[in-house]
Amino acid sequence: MVPIVAGSPIQVPRLARGCRILAAAFASTTVMWLLSYIAVLLQASFIGDVLFGGAVLALVGGGIVAGRRDQGLEDQRGGLLRGLAVGFVTAILNLLIVASLLQSDLAGGGLWIVGILVGCVVVGLVGGVIGGTLRPWRTDGNWLPIFCWVATGLTFFMIVTGGIVTGFEAGLAVPDWPNSYGHNMLLYPLSEMVADLDSGIFYEHAHRLTGMLVGLTALTLCATLWMADDRLWIGMLGIVILVLVMIQGVIGGLRVTGTLTLSQDPSMLSPSTSLAVMHGVLAQIVLAVMACAAAATSTRWRRGALVIGEGRLSVDRQLAIVLLVCLLLQLLLGAVYRHMLTEMGAKAPGATHALMGHIAMAAVVAIVGVFVGLRGSAMEGRDDVFKWIGRVLLVAIGLQILLGFGALAAVMMRPEIGATIDVPVWEVLVTSAHQANGAVLLMASALLVAWYLRVPKVPST
């Protein structure tokens, strides 16, 4: 056990310090995937090439983060080894993508894989060497919550890619699951994946691969929470996260096929809109739970002694819970509307009713959310954690209202060409941003509830 802060009685397991290798490696991989995703969308452009170069720099950054000396770690060889470890873990994670080179038309696919993996290790090592020469981190050594936040960020990326899939109506672009056009999902050729963006295959398959990375991250996070934290309920929270992610993945697959089958025959498949709704809702719940795990493993949480100043704890807790419930209902209505829009069109009665319910609940969320945000951010004597979450709520609510109007306008202005519907890129950007910002709102609300529950009750006199 090591002390959190000099002079403080709070202690955490030593393994929490070692979590920085996991945090750096998974963060590097997430940024590399994000930049590569955008680069594919901008393929055959100078910006796309720059983004692919940025993916390499992201791994250098991960090595630097891990390689910088920490309190009590003064040897520079340690930085080299930690950078090497980050490169190795990143290489293993990137196998989720590069293994598909074995099925590509590229000559020597296996050698390319080896070259990419060795390159990741070397780049991570270079970052570690650079980091070892820099000024030590001014940190308490508790890297476990940072790893939790990295997992949260990756889950957010998965939600964004899922929103883009729905926006382009590409949810059934790959007709089978867990295979992809008969290939093992990991071996589906990259050349076919990116050949024609209009087919929707890239959006759908990239989302599947991101989901697999989230699953691997959840498995690692579950094991880490058990080993790097000495509280039983934190370990149980890790199991909850892993189970939720597994359920989320299965629901996503069954949304495509409707049943457990490897067939691509349309007569054997029955895609489910209701499962698509559940898939979208559960993803945002996973995001919120991961964020709460990050909060619960933080030094501030362990130290306790939170205060709410002039507020009344019972009122604040109840309002925060009401906001969370309203946001969950709003999320459900939004998911129902978005998938009904895809299935029926914007002017269908069912889609219109879902939209009206979504708008009505949005008004309730805005009123409650602004009130809760103001109480959290503006009342005297309140802990900074509540002030920050309150400000995030206020900003996110304002942005969500603007994005909501933009998304509605985009859908209503969508051009219809004969019996087909052309989905403009700008509509996908606005609607996906609206969905992603809604996920931030839900996450902030869940965090607020968690932190209010952490405040000790004042004994009645």
C-alpha cells in the first residue's frame, strides 16, 4: 500500500500505480483508431495522410506518458521499459485490425502484420525514452481512475461510431453476425471494408471492431478493478461493467440477424428494430457506469469529507435522481424515434408520436437540468466536484437544445429521390452530435448522483 498524498491517511494498493501502462496503451490505441477512422473518411486527401501520421504520434505520446518518472521512480531505464510495455500492449490491441491483412490482396500480409507490430513496439519505446528524460509527474500515483476514464472515452468513441451507422442507415450493411460476409470478423479484408463508403460497410464493420475493443477493454478493466482496488464493491462494479458490455455486444449482433445463425440468407434473418433501440440505450448506460467507476476510484472519492455548502443533501440527491431518470426516458424516446425514422420515414405517424414525446421530455430535462446544474455550480461552499459537474450540465443542456433544433431541421429537410432517401453528410454529423452530447448529459447526471451519494449525511440534532 502507498499513501495517496503525503501526510494523508488514505492509502491505495500499489498496483494502482502500475495502471498507467494500461492507461497509456489503451489511450494511444483509442486515439490511433479515432484518427485512422477519420482518415478513411477523408481518404485520398492531404488531411487524411496527416491524420495517419498523427496516429503514429499518438503512440509516441503514450510512450512519453508512461515513460515519465513518477514520485519514487527515478531510474531512466524504467521509462524505457514502460514505453516498451505500452508499445507491446498497443500492438496486441491493434491486432483487432491488422489481423485482417491475412485475408487481404496485399502480398506478404503476414510480414506486414509483423512489421506493424514491431513498429508499434519501437515507437512506444522511443516515446518511453523521451518521457524518461522529462520532469517527473506531479501525481499521487493513483492511475486507476485514469484508466477508467480512458475506457469511458473509448466507449464514447464507440457510441459516436454507432450514431454514424444509424445516421447513414448502415446498420444492416453487413448482413451476418458474428461473421462479416462469411469472414471471421477479425479477418474481414480491409480493402473490402474501405472500398466503397457509400455501401455502408465501413461504418458498420468499423463499429463492430470498436465494439470488440471496448469488450477487451472492459475485460481488462474488470480484472484491474479487482487487483488494483481493495474494496469489494469496486470489484463487483467491474463485473457489472463487463456483463453489461457483453450483453451490449450480443444485442448488437442479434439486432442484425434476429437469431443465432451464421447464415447470410435474408430468408433466415429477421433484423430487429427493438433490439437496435436496446443496443443504443445500453451503450450510454455503460458509458455512465464506467464514468462512475472512474469517480469511485479517484483520490478525491477515497478522501471523502465532501460538503455541499448551503444546500440540503436530501433535496440535491432527489433532484439529481429525478434528472437521471428523466434523461433515461429521454434517451429511450430518442432511440425509438431515430430508429423509427430509419424504418418508416420522418412523416410516419409512429415516428411523429415518438418525436413529440422526445420533444416534450426534452423540455422537462431542460428545466430540471438547469435547476440541478445551477444548484451544483452556483451555491456557496460547495465542493469543486459539484461545481464542475454543474457547469458541464449547463453547457451540455444548452448545446443539446441547439443540436436538437439542428437535427430536427436536418431530418425535415432531407431530400427524397423517388422511392429512396438520400442522407446528407451534414445531417449525419448533426444527429450524431446530438446523440453523443446526450450521452455526455447522461454521464454527467450519473456522476452527480454518485457524488451526492458520497456526501455523508449530517446527523440530525
